[in-house]
Amino acid sequence: ILLLQKQTSAPGEMALIILNKDIFNHQQIIIPDLTRIFDGNKPIYDVSPEYRLDWVNLNFEYNLRPGQIIVLYQK
């Protein structure tokens, strides 16, 4: 699993990109507290190209599909 954090010059705007580099197997990701990455006072949105989550739990656990990319965004 590859994690990339991207921040813009705009204050408070950021994204976390989660990539399952394994194109053959599922991989589980566990991030116990997304507030260590994002501002806990603003909502976090899933803007992934596929399989978007309706709601992002701050205790983030997900079983990534092979080759799946998740993009979490906060503005």
C-alpha cells in the first residue's frame, strides 16, 4: 500500500491518496485516527474515481480491492 499526502497552497486544503499496489490481491488499510492527518473540525470526503464511500469514519478501516485507489479530500 502506498500513501501520499498532498497539500495545496490554500490553507486547510489537502488530500490523502491510498493506492493498493498489489494488482492481484486485496489489502487491508487501517488508519486509527484520521485527525492526525486531517483537520478534525472539517468533513473529509471520498473523491475516489471508483467505489466512493458515502461517509468517511475517522477510524478508517478498509479492504482495498486489487489496484484500487482511494482519494480522501478536505477543504
